[in-house]
Amino acid sequence: MEYWIAFFVGGLICGLAQFIIDRANVAQIHMVAVLVSFGAILGALGVYDSLVSVAGAGALLPMSGFGYLLVKGIWSHGTEQGWTNIGAGIFQFVGLELSFTIVLSFFAAIIWKPRG
Amino acid sequence: MRLAGKQTWVFDDVYLQATGTAVGPFEANGPLGEEFDVVHHDLYCGEKTWELAERRLMKEAIDVCLQKGNVTANDIDFFLAGDLLNQNVTANYTARDLPIPFLCMFGACSTSMETLAVGSALVDGGFARQVLTATSSHNATAERQFRYPTELGVQKPKSATFTVTGAGAALITRKKSRFRITSATVGRVIDAGLKNPLDMGSAMAPAAAHTIEQHFLDLGRSPADYDLIVTGDLSRVGSVIVKELLMEAGYDVTVNYNDCGLMVYRPDQATFAGGSGCACCAVVTYGHLLKEMEKGTFRNMLVVATGALLSPTMMQQKQSIPAIAHGVVIEAAGRGSRWNIG
Amino acid sequence: MSLRKNYQHAVKQFQPKPSYIANSLKAFISGGLLCACGEALRKLYMNGFNVSAVNADHLMMLTIILLAVLFTALGVYDTFSQFAGAGATILLSGFANSLASAAIEHRSEGWVGGVANQMFKVGGAVIVYGVVVAFVLGVVHYIV
């Protein structure tokens, strides 16, 4: 059952994004930026949290999940020490993925040439 | 007066002495694969980077052309060349290795006919005895300069074109050969106000139609005077539009019109709307169409190379795409020295 | 409608339209399948390897990134994207693809000016918009 939910939620986000890309003539790069911002806002509203608990990977893998994790990082870091702490935890939940992507890309560039 | 009408040059004694073509793997697998002089089965052409590969293609096209024309680089008076890359690097670096005075030209994908027209004018005007022209493009260099990294997953629309990997060179002289260059129409920059860089066919069609019409007006001719009217890289989208535009102006080109971008690939090759790039018009004209003319399939043709003068920066600033088209008429000369098709 | 009178409008009838339904369906199925695979990986790490839920999420995402970078380097990911569209580009794997493709593409310009500086050429927008929006929301959260 979880697989079906992940399939439907993830698929729906992708299908909808594709429809907007085609219909409104948006560049795919722009769509990704919009999606990240959207995920961050939904995360702040608390909606995305419940979506992740239901759909799992179906909500985490689309880039809206990335925005959600950024907000989650900021908020979970707490603001007890005052405003100086606002951005401190921003990469708490995606820092690992981000560094991993950068390092892997770097090593990929060492090993492989573009194939065209 | 060699200027006929508004923007057409009429030449007395100019001949295409020899041509050379070099292409990459996609073109080699296409329907015209057999007709090119040098064929590479690797997109890198044995070089380290895409840019070096493109330079090698141009160099090889020139070498073949000189060899077929039975001349050495020292015999050439002027070299006219251009390509798609910033600062025309391929042309400039190729010229660096040649002992020939050099004029660099940029007309985007119209460069092939631009160099041919200006070269013919130089020869006909007595400013040169032999002129060498060359142009090149490479799918990966164009992709990374005008669009995105080659491995980036971006879905392209059906209207997108596929840049031809290849280079074409031509030798223009006064010495009689089988092919005479009789006239050339220099185009105006036409901007139809379109902004989609992934649909260059619709952006360039008005420029092509304008040049073809002006050509007919200047010389008092009609489409029936040509066995073939061929455009450079309007692709499946633009070729329909240009026919429609000419029809509205009262010129029916439906029977003798074709587009180089449609000839260079098979329909089942994943090339979207067809081929584009400087090399598209150059390799098809120099490699395929001239051989057909030699066989007698047609006696004369009007080659209109179309260029979209776009830049990624201007696209990001929401500017529209200006386009240009240059036409050159090539006719089979009755008797002449044997055409070296190699 | 005459092309000569109003080109920008009349030309639309000659321009091919994307097949909206087919494209969206392809994106739905490819994206959905990828997400289901991600879910399967998560379950596998949690139940098979006894990893905590949080770490299973991390491991799942890292696996997807690893595969995306690998397929990018092998020159397969762009072909897949042409088919799947948003089903491949708007996922985390698409982000990994944007970084890896830019890094690999620019290796010819050197390790610093090429690979390092150009790596975020396409994927940078994600970081910038993500951080800006998240930071603003953080400020709002602090004030409210």
C-alpha cells in the first residue's frame, strides 16, 4: 500500500509539473525553483510534514521535499538563542545529500568525459 | 553595374572549383552518409574536447577541398570562414594555421552562403583569383554554448532542431568548372518578434521568404526558373511556413522546394524537427546537392542559408530573435574541367 | 489568418503543440515509479538492515543521487529525461543530474574554473530559491 501512495503522490507532482511546463511554457529549470519554494512554504504551513508521513519517498524525492527539509532545518534548530540562530540549521537535514551530490559530481568529472 | 535591383549581385565568371565536407557520427548514419568526404564515427573526432573536434572537422574539410581543387594553401588569396561559437574561435584558430589573409564572418547558420557570396564577389570583382571559404558547427559545442550541458536532462520540444556536426569548405575561382555561381542575394535582418530559442524554424522563415522574394524581384525571375530552391535549416516547422509565406506573396514553390535540415537525417533518428547549424547547409549543398547537379538531376539551384542571430544573454533579457538569410545561385556550366568529386 | 498581416499570431497554427496528456502521463508514470523505488529502498534499509527511519530516508536519497550521477556520467540520464520530462527533472535525481552534468561538461575548462565554478550553473537556482524562501520563513517564524 505504501508503494502505491508513494507512486501516486510522487507521480502526481511530476505529472502536474509537466502539464504546467507544457501548457504555460515554463522552462524546466524555472519549474524546479518554483517547486522548491512551494515545498518550503507548504513545509512552513505544516502540510508537507503530514504528506511525508503518508507518502514517504513520494513526497521526499520531488524537489518540493528539498524545500520542506530546508524549512524543517531552520525551524527545528530553535530560536531560543535569539535571531542569530535563524539560518544556522538550514542544511541540517539536506546537508548530507547536498555534500554527497557535490562530491560525487566532482569525482564523476574526474573519471568521465561528456558523451554528447 | 553588377548590382541588380536592390540587393542582388550578378557575377560574370565565377566558378566553384572544388568542395570538401567532413561530418560526425549522426550525419554519417543519415541518408547522405555516403556522400561526405571525411566521416568520423566518434563525436570527439579523436580530439580531447568538443571545440578541438570542431576545429579538426573544419581543417579536414579544407584539406580535402584544397586537394580536390589541386592547389596548396599558398595559392589561395583570401580565406573567408565563420562558425557558431563565441568569437568565431573555430574559424580564427583554423586561419592561424593557414598562410592566407583571413576575413572572419558571422551569420549564424547562414555563414555558408554568406562566405560563398562574398567570396564570389571578391573573385568576380578582381580582388582575388582564388578564395577559400569554410564553415563548421558541432552539436556538443553548440549545445553547451547556446543551451545547457550536453548530459543535462532537459526535455526538448518537437520544434527544436539538432545541430549538425560537420564542416564544409569551398574553393571559388575564375577557372571554368562544372559549377558556375551566377548570382547572390544578400539578405536583410528580419525580426518577426518570436522569442522561443527552441523553435528557430518559425523565427527564420520570414527572413528566408524575404530573401527569396527579393531575389525574384531583383532578377525578374519566378520559382519556375529554378530546378531546386533549398533553404538551410528551417526544419519541419519553418519549411512549411516559408512555403506558405511565399504562396501569400504569389510565388508557388511547392514543387521544387526542399530544406537541408530535412535531408541530412533519417526521420527515425531522434533529431526533433531536423538538422540545423552552419554545417547543415554547407555539408548538404557541398556534399550532396552538387553531386546531384553533376548527375544532371537539376541544372540550377537557389541555395538560401538561414541564420538565427540569437545569443543566450539576449534571450535571458527577453529580446526577440533576429534572423537573416543569404541566397546563392549555382548553375551547371555546360562544359568545363571535370568536377572532382573524389 | 494571413501570415504576412500578423505573423506572431498566425504562425501558431504551424507550430507543433506538445502532446499535453501523453507528456503528463509519461511524467506521472516515470516519476511515480522512481518514487515507488525510493519507497522500496526506504523499506529495505529500515527492515532489512535495521536502520532508523531518519537514516533510512538519508540512505534512500543518497542511493538515488548515486544512481543519478552514475547514469548521467554514462550518458543515459538525458535520454531518460527526454522521455520522462518532469518525471526525471523535478526529482532529487534531476538535481543530482544538473550538478553532475555541468561538472562533467566543464572538465575541459579545468578543475577550478571549469568543474568547480560551473557545477551550480543549472542547479544553483534550487539552492538559492530554497535558501531564500526558507530563510524568510524562518524570520517570519521568529517574529510571529
